[in-house]
Amino acid sequence: MQKKTEPKAVASLERLGARSKPIKAADQLVRQLVDYIIDEGLEEGTRLPPEKEMVAETGRGRSTVREALLLLETKGVVEIRQGIAGGPVVRRPRASDLGEPLTLVLMFDGASMLDVMEARGEMESLITGMAATQIKEKQLKALAASIERQKEHIENRDIFLQESRVFHAIINEAGLNVVTRVLLEALQNTTHMTMVAIEYSLSHRQKVISDHEEMLAALTARDGERARKIAKEHVASGLKYWKKMAGPQAANPIRWSTRLPSSMKR
């Protein structure tokens, strides 16, 4: 009897074979176009040559150019506009664009929201400490204004949460380390996409405002160690509250809220 091939062995051999495959023409063109956009310093909104002209200039086939543009669109590098004045337009990729791919990786690796929040705590404390020595006066004023808006709209959940994101985004920007900023914003986006919607009590919202005020005081004093400590405790406090409200779901692997109809689960 012929021995049955193990699926895992087949999968691993397929991966080995994939490594030796040459780069597709469309992928090569994607890299060339990205280099061109960056090297030429093309700003967001700049129109790229239309598809027909790009075929002539690059010497690539129409299908290759079309596939490359679609890939660039999915990567957030271009926006394909419709109509007579449409065509490919430069778009600047954002850290939030990483949220969905990162979420997928974490989902398949079985990560829980606890894992995400703990990682956020470490990264937020690091970047807040870095921001203390580099933050600008206009950024400190923006933080103060965000806190005032939170106080003003403390009973409006959506505005309150949006201002929390604004507050931390300002600190992320002030940290000046682009790698930690991008990774942290991607993690924050994962949190917003997958976290169970819960209602934050008035006392918890007041605690958030108090934490933000302490963080602002430490940043204003350029006290990096204190700013780092407050940021870490702030995220830990939020995690504790979320665990209490989410219950057993807190330790479950993260999922998007959309589910397949029961008729499709076969």
C-alpha cells in the first residue's frame, strides 16, 4: 500500500519551493514605483501618469501595470480615482494601515486582547518617556486642549474616546522614534478594531482625565522617568477595568466582531 503523504510535509516543501521563485513582474514594478515616489519626493495627491502612459514609459504589459497599481492601492501607496480626471494618485501610507494585517497575524497566532494591551503598556511607557525630553510647547498645549475637551464631553462616550486617542497620538508623535510610533499606532488600531465595546463609567472617565493630567505635568517638567511610570500605570489601569467589564472574553483569542451566518459554518 502506498504511504499517504503527510500534509505538513507537503506544506513545508511548498514553502521551500516558493523561496526560489523569481519576483513577479508586477511586484518588481511595485518596488520601482515606490522608489520613484520616494526619491522624487512626490507629495500626497500628486497624480501619476495614466495607465496607458505608464505602460509606454515602463515597457511593461498592460496587465502587469494594472496589477502593480492594484497592489499599490492595497498597500496604501496610491489611490485609484474614477472618472475623466481619475487615475492613480499618490497616497502616503499611514501607521493605521498596518492595523488590519497586524490583527490578522495576531488572530492566527492566537493572541488575546490581554497580550495586545500588555504590549501596548510597555510601548506606551517607553515612547512617553522618550517624548518628555523632546516634546514641543505646541504639543504640550495640544495635550492640554485635548484634556479640556475630555472634561467638556465627559458624558459623551464617542467624543471622550476620540480625545483619548488624540491625546496619545500627540505623545506618539512627540516621541520622535518613527519605528516605535508606527508599531504603537498599529497596535492601538488593532485594539480599536477588535476590543469588545464596553461602557466606561463616569468614575473611570474621571480617572482617565486625572492620569492624562499627571502625564502632562510630567511631560511639562521634562521628567521622563515619571512620565514613563504614569503611562505604564495608566494602561495597566485601563486593562484592569476592561478585564473586569469583559469578563472571560478578555483572555479569548482576538476576533473581529463580524461572524459568518450559522448556515455557512460547515
